[in-house]
Amino acid sequence: MKVIIDRFEGDYAVVELPDLTMVDMPRSLIPEGAKEGDVLVIGIDPDETDKRKERIEKLMNDLWE
């Protein structure tokens, strides 16, 4: 998904979603140096997701052994 930074308001960036609605996004989630008009790409990282699932599964197995 791509969102466009419309403006900054305090601790939030107002971003435009693909359906043209505006939502507040915490500035802490915005890459440093981003400015109004920049396009942000939000996506899923399948490799990191798999690593996380494996780590959690190992912790659960260790807990129940």
C-alpha cells in the first residue's frame, strides 16, 4: 500500500490513503527526513514474518517441555 504525506500536525503525519481518505499516523512511524508530498510504501515482509513465527513457536515449545 502506498500513502502520501499530506502534512504534519504535532506528533502526527496526516497521510492520504489510496481511497483518498486522510488518517493520522504517529510521526514515530515516519522515516526520518520524510516531508510533505513524499510517498511511503507499507507492506508485509514475509521473511521476517516467518522468522518471528519460528521464534515464537520455539519459545512455546521450550515453555511446554
